[in-house]
Amino acid sequence: MILVLFLTVGGLALAVQSFGRYDTLLLEQSDSQLYGLARSVDRSVSGALEQFIGELDYLIRLENFTDAEADCLAGQPEELLQLLQNNPLIREALITDFLCLQDGRVLLSASGRTGYTFPVGGSLDGRDRVRPCVAENGTVYLSFQLEGERGLWYAALVDLSLFYRQVAGGLTTSPRDQILLLDAGGQVLLRQTGQEIRVELAADGLAGEPGLGFLLQCQREGQEGACFYEAEGSPARRAVIPAAGNNGIFAVGVSEDFDQVSRPIRRSALLLTTGGGLVIAGVLLLAGLNLRSGRRNERAQRELALLQEKNAAMEALNRKNQELAHHDRLQTIGTLTSSIAHEFNNLLTPIMGYSILVLEQLPSDAEELYDNVLEIYNSSRKAKEIIARLSDLSRKNTSLTFQYVSPDELVRKVLAVASPARPPHVEVRTDLACRHLWLPDDAQPDPQCLPRHGARRRNPHRGHPAGGGVSLLPGLRHRLRHFAGGAPPHL
């Protein structure tokens, strides 16, 4: 966000700086165009003035003008008046009258009017004088004056409206644009307002008008320049070149409605600023949406992590439940197996016991029956082993327990179980002096299984008339010894 604000402020500052530079360039370009137009008007004025003064100088230098001037001074002005009325200059459209002056007053005129006055200070120093001239009806003319050979002055009066139209007419494109001509003495001002060309005396308070004071100042100081002024409520720009150093007769001022030039730029600047503002607003909105999306993404990530944790917890709970169910099933199977093993043990005990008894009581010649009964005993023993394995399965995952066992007592129980099968000629000797033992439950010997070797040897004297003997030792080991040469007499 700080970076966005920094870029926004930097962009606005750069835009303002760029607009300032462009405004300066625009102002320089406007001044360049105004000065170019002013110099074009100045060249037109110079050409027209040189033409008038040259023709006037040529005219008054003619020999007949010199002779007529001498006759006029002698009191015979008729020939000079005729020359004034018939000279070629009077036939031109811009020349309205041709005057002969003596001591600053009108002596003769081609039109016969002599009520012309010349404002004081309205000319430049020099032989060629250009001064404003005011008729009796208030019409202002421009007089080009030259001194003759006999001391008289001659003046050609130029219609300033026609002169302005010739040198500056049609050069402006807007009604608010103006071209002003101010004579060198700062007396006569020429300008166009709409379709009307106005000829005014600057001494009539024109210096107070906006922009005219700057024109008069540049004319007096002989310096060109440009300035802003208010024209009908809108800014205008005026460029001025003085008469001195240029055409020598008129200062030229050219002005244009600067608002027409700056308005498109301002409109473009406004559009650019608005567009930039919209772009910045879009960037800020995008940044806000991105931030909001990021927060939503973080929230979604947190919710997803929470759901994953819950899912993992549910899976762990499900595994625990499955393990508990499996444990319950195993426990149920173990209980069932233990019950089955107990019931089968109850069934196998008499089978094994009575098989041993039958084997002991069979006659010696019943070999086939002995083998059949022995097969019954072996099968029941295998079944006992299977039941033992089932019992081991039922005791899976149970803690190992120990029980106090007396080996001597166990031997006595074995002898008691096996006593029915003991032949009369077999003697059982015991030497019971064994310490008490701690044995696991599944390692306790079964008294019913210990006599099976004796069952296998139920008649040790079969095939051996000399008989044999059985020794039971206290280490839970029993041994059957056969006597090849017959049993001792005490057995």
C-alpha cells in the first residue's frame, strides 16, 4: 500500500512537471508564431511606406513642381494647385488628398479643404516625416511629408482604413485575434474589431485598455516583448515589435486568444489526469481486491488445515475403533477357543487315560489290537497338541503368569495315575528331594501325559522274559531301562 501511494504521488508530481514544461513549450511556440506574424506585417508596412515616400519624393523633385513652388511663393499659386490636383499620386486608391504646407499650416490642397491639423509629437525625426493628420470632420489620416526645393512642404494623406486592410487585413483567423499598428509617435492606433477597421488617437485614453499600455511601452522603449492580458474575460497573449529598428513608422502588435490554444491542452490534461486517476483508482482497487483475495485465501488455508487436522483425528479415531474391534474379536475368539480347548481337554482326558489302561491290560498276543489302541492314544495325543496350540492362541497378548509347583508332589500324582498300569513284577523306585519351582502356566507338565512312554513300554518284559525296570528321577525326567539278561531277582 505504501508503495502504491508513493508511485501515485510520484506519478502526479511527474505529470505536473511534464505539464509545466509542455506549457512553457506551448508558450514559446505561441510567441514564435506571434512574432512571425508581426514581422510579416512589418515587412508589408515597410514595403508600402517605401513606395509612397519614393513616389512622393520623385514627384516633388520634378522641374515643374520647383517652378510652380516659386510662383506660389511669389503670390501665384494657380499652377502649383493644378499640379496638386493632377499629380499621379492622387489617382491611387489609398491617397485621399495632396497638401502643400507652409510653416505647419495647409496652404493648398488638391481637394480644396484646408482645415487639417497635425497633432504635436506625431512624427519621427528626419527629413521624411510621417505624422497623423486630422480632418475637420475628425477623420484621421496618415500624412507622408517631404520638404520641397523652395522651403514648402508637401503631404500625401493616406486613408488608414485602406492602408490597414492592405498590410494587415485577412491575416487573423479568430475574431478575438488582433493586429495593431501604432504610429512611431504613439498617436494613431489602427486595429480591426470584427469586420470594422478602427482608426483611433492613442491620446484619447487608449493607453488604459488591457494590452495597449504594453504596446505603448514597447514603442517608447524600442524593445520587443510579449505579455498576457485579459480580453473579454479570457486570457490573451500579445507580441510587440517596435517601429524603431524595423519599418520605422509603425509599431506592430499581434495578439491571439490564448484560451483557444490552451483549452485543448487543458482538456487533454484534464482527460489525462482523469484517466490517470482512473488508472490509479483501478490499481488501488486491484490492490484491495488482491489483499482481500489474499485474506480469503489465508482463511481458506486455515479452514483447510483445520479440516485436515479433523480428518486426521477422525482417521486416527477410526483406526483406534478398528483396533478395539479387532481386539474385541480376538478376545472373543480367545475366549471361545479357551472354552473349546477346555471342553476338548475334558473329552480327551478319559480317551487318553483309558487308552493307556487298555494297553496295559491287553494280553501279550493281541498285537493287532495293541496297535489299534496305540493309534487311538497317538491320535488323542495329537489332538491334545492341537488343543494346546489353540490354548496358546487364546493366551495371545496376555501377560505371562507364574505358578508355584512342587515337582515331588507332581511325581506322586503321576505314580498314582500310572499305578493301574504297573505290572506286578515292575518295581518303582523314587528319590524325591526336589526344590519347589515357579513355572509358567503354559509350561506346567500334564500328569496324564507323563506316563506315555510307559504306555509305549507297557510290557517291558515283552520279548524280554527277564523283565525290566522304570526309574523316576526328581528332575521330571523318567527313564526306562531294559535288561537284556532279565530282571534282577528282587524285581
